[in-house]
Amino acid sequence: MSAETEFGESGPGAGADGPAARLQTLFEGHRLTPTQRRIAHSMVRRAADVPFLSSVELAELAGVSQPSVTRFAVALGFDGYPALRRHLREVAPAGQPAETASYNEYQQAVEAEIENLRHLAEALADPRPVRRAGRLLAASRPLPVLGLRAAASQAYGFAYFAAKVHPDVRLLHEGGTMIHDRIDAAVRAGASALLCFALPRHPREVVDTLGYAREAGLSVVTVADSAFAPVAKVSDLLLPAAVGTGLAFDTACAPMLLGRVLLEAMCDDLPDAQARLEEFDTRAAARGLFVE
């Protein structure tokens, strides 16, 4: 992939010798198909459990076929999944994963999101990638923020708050033939970077749009569900934050929180951010905008 995968060099947990970090290291340097990236993402999300899962259980976790898991193990250089699992058990700390079988499906979904947030907290132990992203976003005037389909709400939330401190934020949350025109307009106006929120299922249009943005000269900063997401190849700086997959529709607490962290980092590089916030509060009070 051509993106510089941030949070250290290899995604969540890279700053410590944790199970997620070991898996990321194992996957690096391999050209994985979309199905194999899905398996890799699922393994990272459940890194502590993976050494104890059968190929059928991993297939169910990733939503793929059992033969796909076997082909994935071979793609990593193992004779098959049993060999891959043996390797993971050899490098994993002793002990079984925490027992959560007594939880109902709603509790399990919450626990999975808590685990995603723990991975994000581990990643943020090294704040340099987020600070670098904050500098890129603060310096871009205007700042286009892209998010389509499932990621539209993430982009909208970021753009809403960013507009309180950044002088020119341009939300791109609707696809179609006009989106390239809007990128061209942002570049003509002086934009130097674009922020993208990319969540599964990944629309082809997002990948195409990011490729177009890079060709137009923009630095692409992407918040994605995984370092192996399809948008990695068209991003300059990728910050991973896993989504929850335990319910009928994915949950995105970690990407939302990472978006707020990026806002904080951007504010640190906008010298008049505090003054803008105070000005907004003064005007809001004068208009009676909020019910106190």
C-alpha cells in the first residue's frame, strides 16, 4: 500500500509489544486481496482471541468462507491455517482470552466497542501522527472534508465543529459527478490537504475521489476502519480506528472519537482557534441560541 500507515508504523498497538501489533507486523509486506484484508482486519480487532479460533470460527468472524481463511494463511507464507495458528500461539502470551460468553448480543457489541477504544488509546500513546495530521489540516485553506454513505455522518460531525475554528471548511458528503468539480474548486482556492472518513462497506467512489484529489495535488489524510482498508493505497496519511461489527449495522465509536482528537490537534495549530470559539459563544448568547 502507498499510504503511510500511522500510529507508529503499523497501526493500532504498534507502540507496544501487544497482540495487535504482532499481527500488523505479520501482515506487513504482503499484497492482500479485499477478502484477505477483511480477514486481517477481523484478526487485529480480536487479536487476543485469534490464536484460539478455528478456521471456521475465524471465517464466521470475518464474514468470509472457510477456504478463504486457508488461502489467507497460505498468502502469508504458511502451509495452511493450522500452521498460522501454531505460530500465533507460539508468540502469544500464555492464557485464554477473557470469558464473555455470558453476555447477550447487545452487551457483546458494547464490549467490542470498548475493545476498539482500548486499541485507539494504545495507538494514541504516540501522538506524533495525529499532530502531523492536525498541522496538515490547519494549514489547508480551504479544508475539504469527505465522507460518503456510512461515513457521511462522521464527516458532517467533524466539519460542523471544525467550522467553529477553521476559516473555510467544505463538506463533501454527497457523491456524484459534481464531487470532482468541488475538489477542483477547493484546489483553485488554495487547498493543500483533504480529510476523508472511510468506513465499510467502502464505496468505489471514495477510492476514485481520493485518487483524483491526490492527482490534483492534495495531501490526503484518512481516518479508516483498518490499515488494510482499500483507501490506504490512495491516502498519504492513514489513521486507523476499528468499527464494531457485532450488530446488523456497523458501529463507529472509535472513528468518531479519533475525529474529535484530530479536531483538538488541528486547534493546536490554529493560533486564533480560542478567539473564534469565544466569539461564537458571545454571539450564541446574544441570539439565545441554546437553552441553558
